[in-house]
Amino acid sequence: MRKDKDDCCGCSACAARCPKKAIEMRPDAMGFLYPVIDEKKCIDCGLCVKVCNFHPNALDRHEITVKEVFGGRLKYEELLAKSQSGGAFWSLATNVIKSHGVVYGVAFSSDFVAEHIRTTTLEALEKLRGSKYVQSRIGDVYREVKDDLENGREVLFSGTPCQVAGLYGYLGPVSSANNLFTVDLVCHGIPAPQVWKDYLSYIEKHNNKKIVRCIFRDKSYGWGSHVETFYFADGTKSSNYVFRDLFYSHLVIRESCHHCPYANLSRVSDITIGDYWGWQRVSSRFNDQKGVSLFLINTDKGEKLFKSAQRVLEYEKSHLEDCLQPQLKGPAFRPDNKDKFQKDYLNRGFGYVIRRYGFVGWRYNLKTAINAIILFNKKIKWHINHRLGL
């Protein structure tokens, strides 16, 4: 059983597979889940090690490479506006639901804990819409997926690459079933759940109001702005960049993300989706700040799934060399001051570290002002080019 934090992505496959329920996923001080074994229940069967797919040789089991690349987005303005990119997940998932299939993805609980859930209706699918930059809890989802597959239901499972790999490890031979479709993300890394929880408390205390809804990337500020907005019980809202900056600093992402075997072009799922950053260098189509998604078609099943979604998409074929964002080239770098940051966070709290490391206060205010000016200039430039037909 792996115990080093570098070697555990928290996918929960080991806990799900244990025949004696001897493994419990428990949070560390940062809120990341790690397996803890009850030695009294353990029978040393080795299944927990066998199902683990988080290691450098894991991809040898799948041998999946990218077949085709597309940029695209939903045709319908109302649906596109609700999506934080081009609506890639929605386009793929709705077709499965309409075919009486089952979709698994990440939703927020009432207290904003990210968790994987099972959905069978378009109404329930709305809960899975939108980015959630925090590690989700798998719970019993792997078992539910297996039950659905064995009952002949068409299943779409979406998650981070390591979660999809965890599902494959748990399912074993069942993972090759024709009625299972998997979708993973171009993953930057997974932020700490406890930091997210502390941040929510900070926002509520700072505004003296209860949060009822949050958007990690508020598209009303432009597709590429990555502004986070919180809606309060009294109908007001507040926006900032704090959690985004924490995320991109890599100070709060899971330790294993710095050694991820899936941060490359050897994909683990049928389809990989994400934002198509740099699309403006590929085509003038979609260049209007409404968002455009990247689709990496990795398998024959992925090709089938993408074709079924094309009726609701505007799309254009692209090439791998045009979409090679950093997360497709290698794992997230580990900051030199990460140990110091986490020590300060654990000993002195969230409020201290966001001030000490420049995520609020005068450093933050200066950075926010600069970002606002850059964003304003981009909007002006786009409007000028749009009017000139460039």
C-alpha cells in the first residue's frame, strides 16, 4: 500500500476495491484525502495495490494517444453563456442523458464541498455544469458505475485523469465495456479542499453575508478573465481573483500533482476536454470572448461520442501543435516556498498567508488594478478589430 504523498492522488480506488472495507479515505490538514488501513480488518490480499493506477507505468495499460483535435462550442447562446468555456462537457453529457444513459461528474453540496454524483436527467445535469477548482470526493461512485454498466446502462464518467484511471483500476476488465465512455480534463492540478473551505469562510466574514452560490470563472468579465464571483443571500455579489491566484501559484495543489503521470499527450480517457487557449492563433472563428473548448479525441469510443454531440456544436478541426498548453507537456512545477507556505498556513491560518504571500492587501490591489487595465485594453482591441473585420 502506497503511503508517500507523492504517490497518492486520492482517487479512492483502493478504498472502493477493498473486499473487507479496511481502507478509509481521511483528510490531512490541507483537506486532501489519503487511505488509512485498519490493520485488524486487512487480510493482505494486495488488491489495493493492484488497482492503483497512479504511477509512471500506469499508461502502459492503456496505450491511448490523441487521434484528432477540435476546437468548438455550443451553438446556442443561452447554453453557451452558462458554460465557463465552450460547453464541451454539456455537449457530450446531454446526448448520453437523452439516450437514457447515466452521467457521473462533480457537483457542489449545499456547503460547497465538491463531490462526484450520479445524474440521469437534464435538470440534475445542471449541477455538474461549471468548473470546480477543488478536489472532489468520489464516495461510492465507482461501485455505482460498475452496477450501471452491468445493468446495461450507457455511462459517461467525467473527472480528472487520475480519477478516470482510478475508475479503470477499480473496474478491471469491465473498463473495456462498450457502454462506458470516459472524459477527462486538461488538469492543472488539484487545490486543497481545506483552503477552499477557509476561503469561503473568509469571504463570508469579510462581507458579513452568507454565500449561496459561487462561480469560479465568471464569464461576464470575459472568457479569459478567470474572475471568481460569490452571490450572497441578500442578492448582492462580490468578485475577486484570490483563489485563482492561489491556484496558479501551485502553493495549494496536491503534492502528487507535481509528479502526475497523466500530464502529457498519452491520455487515459476516450475524450479530453478543456479550454482551447491560444485559439486566436489558429482561427478567427469563435474569437469573441464567448469561449471555445478543446476536444482531444483519443479512442474510437471517443470519436463516436464526439460525433453524437456535433449536432449541438460549432466546431473546427485543429492540430496537436496548436493546442500544447503547459498541462499537456508536463506536471505543475513545485514552488520553492511551498513547504514554507504550508507551514505558515497550518500554524498561522488562512488570513495570515494570503496577506503574507500577497494575495490580499496592497500587493493584491496593485495586481488587480494592473489586471483590470490589461483586460480593458483587450476588450477595446477586440471591439476595434471586430468593427474593422480583422
